[in-house]
Amino acid sequence: MSEKYDVVVIGAGPAGYVGAIRAAQLGLKTAVVELWTGDKNKSILGGTCLNTGCIPSKALLDSSQKFADARDRLSTHGIGIKSPTIDVAAMQKRKQTIVEQLTGGIAGLFKHNGVTVIEGRGKVLAGAKVEVTDSKGKVKVVDATDVIIAAGSEPVKIPPAPVDDKYIVDSTGALEFTEVPGRLGVIGAGVIGLELGSVWGRLGSEVILLEALDTFLPMMDAQISKESAKIFKKQDLDIRLGSRVTATEIKNDKVEVTYESADGTQTEVFDKLIVSVGRRPRSEELLASDSGVTLDERGFIYVNDFCATEAPHVYAVGDVVRGPMLAHKGSEEGVMVAERIAGKKVQVNYDCIPSIIYTHPEIAAVGRTEQELKTDGVDYKVGVFPFAASGRALAADDSEGMVKIIADAETDRILGCHVVGPSAADLVQQVVIAMEFGSSAEDLALMVFGHPTLSEAVHEAALAVDGHAIHVANRKRK
């Protein structure tokens, strides 16, 4: 007789574990199938985000930024430190401690909420059944009233640069370097490439990012992308746009990279090469042929606005479905599905999902960009406030960048917010809240912000939308 659960979740990453916990909180008997195991075949929880993505990369970003500050910036504050050194092993140990603390925390939350963990690879069968194959090859079938697929994603591989985990690595391998590479190549100048390039660049690597596209950060507002590129250039990140890698070869313990650019065929030699050209859904071997679940041409599971697949009682959330591959997007989808299974009529507002790049300064955005609005013929107005005019940013010696707010020209409703600068991730969240409540730029402009704070930059940008900024000259309006 097979095991029976109200909800079976495939995958214990942010989308899966959050959905499972919420389902259990709602009184549903819940199990999570997870194939990733460690010592003694014990399931590793947290998925890519906690183990090889969001959390470990932020640990290294913070460690490397502190080192860079000690080396380059503290003298501005009158603090003298002679020749600071970096202990990469200690930095990596700290990172791993944080990972283990958080993944262990998920195990504790599962126990507290009564979520069962089933070790193995899950496959969706017809009739909302899940076949589980454990690490020893033993197969069993788990019955579910509802199934939530949260299998996540994996790095995209490219033929010209096959990963060997020694000289050529993907984003996971780039988090495990035991020493600082002298010359570091990065294929891809997107979110992952910029973050990983920043980590090792701060620690002393000469970093060259080879980006096939001719436009830098095309998904971001163009003004913010342009400003960010200027900042990164000052940080000695060598970003080469329009550079398509065509071949790699290992020679004398180095990686020789050949690429095509506007200047023709070029060659660079690196100690290490990171391949960070994006991620793809982990949907292979996930669905039986009669599951009733369909994939699109890129391997994403087809779902509707509420993450329901075409198979009854089967849902999919997170990186395996359409939309940006963001942990917080997946988590909210997991909660939505759990609540809809329990009979609650909730939904995710996809217009208010922030995106963040954790470089220094950070880059964050929510809503529409200027170029999108122009393309759609929407009449809009813009307010911009530079951190160079922020007393708090100047006091912190962290005044690069700006806050930009875009509002509808007629209704004044906020359509988007784009930030490059200190604490951009936290500042843009304030506008996410405002947008969720349908706020106008005037609503933000009329609020009282504490002084001196970085948040005042949001206030001033909102004031600037209608030409009322106080601490910067307002642009003349037509």
C-alpha cells in the first residue's frame, strides 16, 4: 500500500520548502521529496538558494566588501590599516557555517510543522501520484491529493566552455575557490557574473567579463544600467560587451579563451574561468509521459496565473515556471498554491516583484522601465535623486548612484522604481509596498521620512516626479 498525503512537494528549495510549511500550517498532511543528499544520505534542504546560490554568494560578497573597505576606504575615515590580508579558507568556512545554520533551520521548521521529508528523485505520474527513486535505486509511489512541483533550476552549459570544475567552473564552483585567481574570466555580465566577478575582483583578481550582448543589463532601466556601468568601470571590472566566446582550451594550467568581438577574433588567458550565462529549469526526468503536465519549448512547465498545470491537482512553482528566476518569487508562488489548495482565493501580484543585484553598490528595481513605457506608448513622468545629495550617504562615504521613480503622467500612480546605490535592495522594497497599495508619487512625497536616512532619497525622488525636490535642482518641465 502506497503512502498517502494531502500535498506532496517535489523540491526543498525556497519555492518548495516555503510552500510545504504553509500547507502544513493550513492543516494539510505534507511531504517534501528531495534528491539532494549529504552524509548518511540525509536530505540537504534549501535548494540552490541556500546551498550554492543566494546565501553563500552573499556571504562571500559581504566578506570581500569588508576586505576591500579595509584596504581602500577606511583611510577616508581616519582609520589606518597596513596591508590587510585575506584568509580565503576562513572566509569559506564562515560561508559554510551560515549555510549549515540556515539549512538546519529548515529541518527544524519541517519538524515543528509536521512536514515529512522523503529522500529521492521525484517524478510526477498520472493521477497526482509521485514516483520516488532513492539514492540506492529503490522505487516507491507516493499518493497525493495535490502535487506541487518545485524542482528549481541549474546553470546553463555552453559547448565552447565545458565545465571541468578545476579550471572552468559554473556559479557553484566559483563559490569554492581556495585561493584568489590572478586573472579571472567570466562569461556573462548578468546578475551572477557581476556578483561573482565582484567577489574575486575585490580580493585582488584581475577580472574580465565577456558578454555576448551589445547592451549592458538590458533588463534594467537604461539610465540605471548606464550609471552602473560607469561605477563598475571605476572598480576595475573590465566588462566587454558584444564578446561571444567561441572556444576554450586548457594550456599549462591556464584557460585560453577565444572570443569574437567588433575587433575580430580575440584571445585571453585566465587562471580560472566562470561560466555564468544564465540558468535553465530542471525539468528533465521530472514528468512521466502520461502525467498530463506539459513543457514549453524552453523546458519550463506550463502553468496558468495561479501556477496550476494542465493536469488536475498538479501545480508548479519557482524556477521551473515562467517569469524571473528569483527565490522570493518562487516562495510567494509556493504560499499562493498552498493557500489555494486549502480553499483560499489568493494570488501573486507579478507587477510588484523586485529584482536585485548584490554588487556594491546594489542595483534594485520594481515595475516598469522607461524603455518599456516608451515602447508601449505610455505617457509618464520621472523623478531622480542622486545619492551625492544625500547627507546620510555622504556621511557613510557611500554616495554613488541614484533613486529613480516613474509615475503615470495622468494618474500619478507609481509605475516603477529603479535604484543603484547604497542599500538599494531595502530602499526599493519601500516602493514595492507603496505600489502594492496603488500609491501615487504624491503619496510618497507627502510622507515623513526620518533624517538623516538613505530613505530620504526615495522621498526626494518622489518629490522630483512633479518638480518639487528640495535638495537637488529640479529639471525644467515642458
